[in-house]
Amino acid sequence: MAQYGNSVIKFVLAMAMVIMLFFSSATVAQDAAMAPTPPMDTGDGFGLPVSGALVCFSLLFSMVVV
């Protein structure tokens, strides 16, 4: 009898998980039109916030220390 009760509990929990999955997921329609592309950046690329000398110094310093 205990085994019958255990399987009922497992079945009820499995059904509850399936029902929660159905309610938590949603289907949303998407537009077929593509999003516009952002404007191109002008200039010589993206500038670094630090100078190249500082980057080279930190690389050389880390190689010397290790």
C-alpha cells in the first residue's frame, strides 16, 4: 500500500511540473521585418582608454615578475 501511495505522489508532482511548464512558457509572434542597422562609426576605429605604452609596460612587468 505504501508503494501505491508513493507512485501517486510522484504522478501528482510530475503533472504539477508539466502544468507549471505550460503556464510559464509563452509563444510570442515576431515581426518579419529586420531591425535597422546602427550607423557606422567614423574615425580610425575604437580608441583605447589607456595608451599603448602603458599596455606594453604592464605586459613586460608581468613577464619579469613571474
